Amino acid sequence: MTAETTTAYTAIVYAVADRIATVSLNRPEARNGYTLTMAHELEHAFLAADADPTVQVVVFTCVGKDFSVGADLSGGGFDVSGTDPDADWQEPAGRCSKTIYGMNKPVIAALRGVSVGGGMTITLSCDFRLASTDSRFSFPFSRRGIFPEGASVWYLPRLVGISKATDWMLTGRLFGASEALDAGLVTSVHEPEAVLGAAYELARDIIANTSEVSTAVIKQMLNRLSGLDSPIPVHAIDSRLIAGLSRHSDAVEGVKSFLEKRPPAFPMTVPGDLPQLLPWIETDQTP
């Protein structure tokens, strides 16, 4: 085990060890109710993990038995006082989900207990969602007279299809881990005490066997290109990437390690060695 490094926050815990950054919601006394402070800190932590060359994978989890009950309503309502709906204001859950969406590093959510409302929408852009047998989920917006956030009406149908997304969104009903697994909302289901370990096992597998650069590029290709209405522009990007393989150190190492029947030791890192020909890098540099 390498030494663990931590960063001080008030509503989350952030730690890095063995090339894994762990981001944990840390308001167990409030069942990890989501707050503006938590939104600020999650955005900061995920951006820090993505920029850190010592981090290859991020695990997103919680302190306590519930991942998150959603927006903290202990004050009697939603903390949006002073905001202007016509101004360039960004709601808190979406700040988290869009940050994860734009990351180059894979993010694995390890969920247990209740994950509802904003406590679930913040995970929809994660690359993996591992649940526990005690997991319960809900998108209860219609039952609160409010509206979906976290760009969830974009993410959810892409994950589970429009029919299931409509069922869950319009009814706001509570459902369990088995239904979430059957619909494709979660990747796998584990016993409550084992779900975090399963997330770390998956993270270690990615670290040991995959190229950081390839993983980052594939993640962003899936996010940005899979929804296009034609494969032609996707093939154009494929062609530019494949044309450069002879000069791509990770590709050389990938083939060599395969032929030599040994684990790969990919030399390239993220974000420093990302291919600059990718259109989202060339044009906007932002998620």
C-alpha cells in the first residue's frame, strides 16, 4: 500500500492511495443530505482528481449507511434564495454530474442504503454504479412538486430507456436494487459490507490492465459521440486516432505485452498525453 494523502473538506472526504481517489459524502448525521457546500466540494474534488497524474480511477461513495437522501430539507425548503431563474446560475446536483461527465478518469459509484432525488442524479454520469442489496432508489420530484435536476432527464433514458425512465420519473416511486440491475441503472449488486470492496476491486483491475489514455479517450467518445445521429463523423475520429498508432507509445506497449504474455506497463499518462486531435480538446477544452 502506498501512503494515503487527504484533503480537508467539511461535507465530503477526499483521499488518494494506490492511484485511486476516494470521494465520500460525509454528512452521515443527515443521511448525507445534499447541500450547496457539498456541491462546491464535490466539484472541486472531482476536478482535482482528474488533474492529478497520480490518480487513475475515482471511487465515489459515502460515510454512513445511506448514500444520500437527496436535497437537505432540514431548513424547511430548498436553499435557492436569492437566485435568478433567468441568470446564469447552475443548480447544485448538475454541477456534480456534469463535472463527472467531463472527467477523463473513470468514476465508480459505490451505493448503499437510500439514494434518492439529487442523491441519485449526481451519480448518473458515473461510468459504473455498484449497488448493495439494501439499496433503494427514487426520483421523487413529482411527489415534491419540483423538477428533475442533475440533467437527469438526459442521462436516465440513455441508461435505462425512455419507458423505464418515464415510469420512475413520473411516479416518483421507490424501487430496489434488483429492479435497478434489471433495467441497467446499476452494474452489479453486492452485500452492503462488500459493495465498497467490489468498487476498489474494479478500480484495481482497470489500473492493472488498461491504458490511462485509451480509457480516457474511450470514455469521452462514448459520452460525446454515441448519441450522434450518424456514424460518419465517429468514423472520421476513429480514422485519425488509428492512423497515429505507430507513434502511440501505449499501443506499442499493448501489443508487446500481449505477445510477451505479461502485464502491460503503459507509459502514457492523463491528462498530459491525451491526443490533441480530439475535436472536444481542439474546440472547447470544457466538459
